[in-house]
Amino acid sequence: MEADLNLDLSDRESLILDKLAREGSLAVGQLAQELGVSEVTVRSDLKSLEDKGFVSRTRGGAYP
């Protein structure tokens, strides 16, 4: 069933989840720099992932 949920993820959201799985937590600024996007974009992606139940957001970051 999880595979079906992954179909709704953007490539960038999938990258964020992979990175979270490896590192355990992420900082918005660092992630924005690594992905070459704005912090606003990363926050939007993290909000989307939180709404889908994949992550919990914190001030300035997220964790699985």
C-alpha cells in the first residue's frame, strides 16, 4: 500500500524522504541549498509530506 502513496510524491519529495531516512532529521536551509531551491519551496514540500503523514515538521526542519 505504501507504494501507492509514493505515486503521489514529487521527485523532490521522494529525495527529501530518502535523505530523511538516511540522516534522521533535516534542516530547511541545508536542504534548500542541496536541492537548489528556495527555503519556501522546501517548507512547502515538507508541509505536503506532513499532510500525507510521512514527516513531522519542526521549527526549521523535519524528522520522519
